[in-house]
Amino acid sequence: MTELASPTRMTKPRVRARRWSRSVRQDLINGLLFISPWLFGLLIFTLYPLLASLYYSFTDYNVLQPAKFVGTTNFTEMFGKDHLFWTAVKNTLIYALLSIPFNIVLGVSLALLLNVKVHGMSLYRTIFYLPSIFPQVVTALLFSWMLNPQFGLVNALLKQIGLPTVGWLTDPTWAKPSLVLLGLWGVGSSMVIYLAALQDVPQHLYEAAELDGAGVLTKTLAITLPMISPTIFFNLVLGTIDAFQSFTFVYVLTDGQGGPLDSTLFYGLLLYRNAFKYLHMGYASAMAWMLALFVILITLVIFKSSGRWVYYGGESH
């Protein structure tokens, strides 16, 4: 007598592996061939340097001799022996805490002013945007003359109105604020993004608020800022990353010294000096990875906090 097969002993149907047709395979090959220059560039100029810097961060490497593995010596020296490291960290944090809020406030304020419908507004928008497309080296050279304590234009204007002159880039107290003000010169790029966001704010919200008797300040705080908060969040992330990588302005204005008295010795400048002036490539690679990890951590904190103040379509993100 033949036994009935139990459900647990039933064989499963075989699943045939899906085979790609010849045309699909040919399309895949053609696509890979078309993007092969980009893939080649990604592997050679991005992925390889990234992995190589990670390896060199654990070595003593000066370019002229083969790298010598030293373990975590670069990191322990960085946190325990290099006093310039903590000076650079402090200066960079102070600069970031000053420049990021100022850039956001000025960018949003200019966007609100340039969103008003008046004659010739396109010209005004162009004028405020133009400085952001100037090369940073040119801007730094221009401001090095304007902020010169002896014959600079800014101090000359202060004398004309009876105010005391300031040693902008020669006084440790004013050096970092001077760089913050210089960074505001290129606020036009973020201003354009804010302006585009303002164009998308529904007008019926303002009309309803006006019917309720809301004033300009109330409408700005209750409608405008919440509606453009995703754009503010976007610029906050980019501004944070940019602030912690500041290099060009301070290098040009201080001739790579970070003076006066190391008051403008930013992290990027110290990293550059270790890498290309002292040829401490292993130590510089360790500094680069610490900067990357710190920026990633700060960015994650910003993303985590965005749920409390960023709104998409009127709802909290």
C-alpha cells in the first residue's frame, strides 16, 4: 500500500534562474562602456586616494621614503602631544559657530528683501549674486588691501566718520571676525536658493493670515520660515561642511602662517602645513580622517535634530 506524502515531505518546485536575453546583455555592456571613463576616474582619483589615505594614517610617511607602519601613533600624538592641533580645533569651532549663523541670517534676509516686487528687482538680484562667482583667491587679495590697518579702505572710512581704526588681520581679537565678515561676501549663492524657496511658498497662506490680522513679522515667523525650513536645513548642512574645511581665505590673507599668534590657524591650514610643508603625510592623513569623522558626526546631529524644526508640506519631518 502506497503511503500518502505528508505536506512536510513534498518537494518544492524548482526556481529557474532568470537568464538575460542577448539584447539586455548587450545594453548592459554598452552602458558600462559609456560610463567607463567616469568609473575609471572614480576608482583612480577618488576611491584609491581615499583608501590610501586611510592606510597612510597608520604609517610614518614622508613621500621620499617608503611608508613605515606605526599603528595608532599618529592619533595618539595628535590628541596628546600636538598643542597646535587643539589650537586649530578651537579656532575652527569658533569660526564655524560665528560664520554659519551669520550666513544663514544674512542669506534669508537678503532673499526676503529681494522677493519684494519692485521695479528693477532683477538687477538688484544680479548685483547681490555676482560676488559669489568671484574666485576666492581674488576676493582674498581684494580684502587684504581693504582691511590693511595702514592704508586700507575700511579704516580710511572709519577715520572719516570719527571712529577708531581696527587692526583687522593684525589683531588676534579681530582676525577671526574679519574672516567671518569676508565669508559673507559670497552669501549670494545661498541667497539665490532661499529666493527660489520663497517663490514656492503658497500665497493663500499669507492671505489667510492677513484676514486674521497678522503683521509682517508674524507672517514671517509663522509662515515663511517654516515653509522654507527644508532649504535652511540644506544650506545649514552645506555651510557646516564648508566652514570646517575653510582654507583658501586664511591661507592667502596670512601667507599660510595662520597669524597673528595662531589666531587664524584653522584645521585645514594645519593639515596642509603638515602634508606639504613638513611632508608628514601619515600624520596629515590621520588629521584628514579625524576631520571627516567629525564632520560626519556633526552632520548626523543636524539630521537628527531636523525632525523638530524642518517642515515638509506643513508637517514635521
